[in-house]
Amino acid sequence: MTSVRPFTIAVPEAVLDDLRDRLRRTRLLPDSPRKPASGMTSSYLRQLVHAWQEFDWRTRERWLNRHPQFLADVEDTTVHFAHLRSADDAAPALLVMHGWPHTFALQLDFADLLPDFHVVVASLPGFAFSTPYATGPITERRLAATMHALMTDALGYDRYLTYGEDVSANVNDLIAATYPGSVSGILVTHSHFPTAQERVALTAADERAFFARLAEAHSTDGAYGHVQATRPDTLAAALNDSPAGLLAWLTEKLVEWSDTASHDPVQLEQAISRERILTEAMIYWVTQSIGTSFRPYYEGADTPDAIAPVEVPAAVHIQKHEGDYLESLARDYYRDLRVFERLPAGGHFAVGEVPEQMAERTRAFADALGLL
């Protein structure tokens, strides 16, 4: 069994002093005239930069460290994860995986609400306190194998539930499809997308219309991904050197992809507080992981070959960022679909935005499977 060792977050004071100095010297620009609408404005960034200068990181660090954290060497990466064990040894295990641009920290409020589960909130390789793979690319299939090894070889769980979102959505599907003997069920808020080749073969008009809408939106909203996939190091050099730039790049997507109307940051902070936003930025800053977080975009974000259908029980909760996703697509892919619903609230970061609602749904799913 892979060795597991405790981990504590302890940011050196010199790193915090340097950050505060950089923030004090930030050179902010006004909004460009006639700029396209987005999740970031000059006035909002000014507020965030000031808040980050005043941010009490040590208090937040203590809160993070109240969640038991560990490191495990899996293949040629060291995986960081929080492991919230239930008092009941027989409780079901749940793997929780984040995406981009967030980290494990955004999902801890959700994990805290599940004391009747053994919850593992993992940092993907190259994100936060997990090292990138020493050799070879960061692909979805490799991430699936790593996360499965973490749950089984490192932590000794024979069976577990799995959840992923954004970058880890396909990883979630791959885990369930590849290791069905170990997966009790799959919890989904980012339901499966067919490959580009499979989409061409779709015949249903509503399914084709859904992907046409996504393609149209991607032409204006997908620039971030194109840059991260084609010029990652150039972008990373800027963001790794400028905390204000990093904050703007990360928070813009938190605003745009969450359940907000007209990219309203006030609505974002009702679901994801400013303290939590700054925690995400701080983790990227102190670990200097923004560059390695881009690697899935240019090394393997799009699995070129089809992912085998998932045969294990599935609960699909469509988040509002993809609220028009079609049930027919889910039923075609998740062959044992136990739940299909459209969430009344919660966007791209569902378990971070509506942790109480998602904890209730997780518990109901596990209960229906006879795991509680």
C-alpha cells in the first residue's frame, strides 16, 4: 500500500510580506471603452486587490488545517488531499475532485456537511499542493488512474462514490467506466459530453442545437482556454508574477460560470464569499501552480477517443451553467441513471456554490444505493 503522510499548510511569512508589497504597488487600469461584458471590471478588481491586502491569511490557514490533510506518492506525482473520516468505520467513501480555476479548498464546505461519509477532497496533479507528473503528460485517463490509485492503493477503500467537475468531469466518467468494480456510484453535475466525432453523428435536432449553442458561445467566451492550450507559459509568466493579474484571471471565471445574472459579482459573493475567492487566489499564488494548472488544457483536456458508457448507478444534477443539457444525452451515456434533475440553484461550481443542497442530494443517492 502507498505510504500516506500528514501535511500542514504553512506559508512562510516572507511569502506573505512579498505578496502584500506587490499588491500595494499594483498598477490598475480603467475599463477599456466598449469592452465586451465579462466577469471582471476595473472597479471590482480594485475592491478585490484592496481586500487581498487586508486578508487575514493566518486565520484562513488555520481553518484549512482543521481539515486533516495528507500527501501520498502515486506513480510519479505526490498527491495532496484532505481526508475527512467519519466516526463510523462502515461509512461510504466519497472522492471529490475539483476543476479549473478552483482548488480543493472551494469544496471543503461541502465535505464538512457529510460527516456520515469518508470524504476525500483531492488536489489534481499540478494543482495547489499536488506536484505535476514528473514525466509524461497530464491526461484525463492518467488522472483517472491516479485518483483511483489514491482511493484504493493509498487509502484502502474497496469501493467508493466519485464526483468531479470541469477539468475532472471526464475524469469522473472515466473512473466509473474503467473501474466499475470499485465504484459504487457516480455523482454528476457536469454531465457527459460526446466527443467531437460523436457529435457529428447526432441526429436529434435538439441535441444538435444544444452543441451548436455551446460552439457559438465558445467563440466569444472560450479565449481563456485557447490561450491556456496554445501559449500557456507566456500567460503563466505574467500571472505568476502579478497577484492582481492572477486574481483577475481566476475571479473572472468564478463570476461568469457561477449562478449569477449578467455576471454580477454581488451574486457570486452571496454563494462564494470574498474570503473563499481570496483563498483560491492565495493557494495558486503561494504554490506557484498557475502554470501547471494549464497543463490539462494543452496535454490532454479533450479525450480524442470515446469514453465507454458508465454502467454503475448515476445521479445527474444539471447545474445552471449548462441548464439546457438534454436528458436524452445523459440516458444514452449513464446506463443505470437513477436520478436526473436540473438544479434550481448553483452553477459551474455546484458543490462550492450550493453545498447544502448538494450534500442533501449526495446523501439521498447513497441512501438509495443502500450505503447509509
